[in-house]
Amino acid sequence: MFRESSLADILEGIPPTFSRKPKAKYVNEGDDVILECRLVAVPEPEITWHYKDVPVISQQNIIVATESDMHMYCSVINFTKIQKKQEGRYKIIAKNREGEATIDIPVKVGRHIFVISFLHITYIINTSSDGTGENWKKRTT
């Protein structure tokens, strides 16, 4: 006997499979940054983000969120004014009873560089996000 089935009835399960793989991020210190990952899984996966092997949770300038629509999931880390100390590899791990998938996302945080020329003297100033001059060079042209 034949009956109509939903996708969940047909599929016993799907291991987490990334449908949108994020690329490395190159950003300036103080930028707002979003790391986003999309995946499919049945049943619902447990999704965690890690930085230096420690789970990332919402705190200070970081918001971690996951949304779902049926069997599709979107998980993000949203940095408000990212800091140099937050540079490194972020790992997303998704697992359910069918399996596990992971992806590493490198994040490189640069500093703002200003070049000022005045009366044949050039100053190159490398600053932090709070505007303090951390490193500067003087060149005569």
C-alpha cells in the first residue's frame, strides 16, 4: 500500500552536512564581523563554535546564534568591534546521532594604518582600535 510521506518519513536521518562553507576572514581591528555557516541535518544537530578548543558563548562583544527552518540550519558568530586578541581559527562543530561535521574558519585581524606626509616628512602610524599610536615610523623624502 502506498502513502504520501514527508521528507522526515522518507529519510531516517542525515548527518550534518555543510551547504555553505565560510572562507577565511581578513578584517581590521574595530570592524563588525559575522562568521556564518549553513548546514542540513536530520535530526536536529547540536551546533557549537570553538576558539582555541574552548566553546564560544555570547559575551562582551560576541553574539552566538543559530536559526533553523525545517532541516536547514544557520549558525553565526557576530563580533561587534572585533579585537586583535580575537584573531585565530574558529571551529564550528555540528553533530547528531547520524554523524559529525566540522569546519575551521581562520580570522586575521589587522590594524589601521595611517600615512601622513607634511613638509617632506612622512609618518606611518599603526594604531589600535582605541586610536592610540602603537607603532610609528618617520621617513624623510
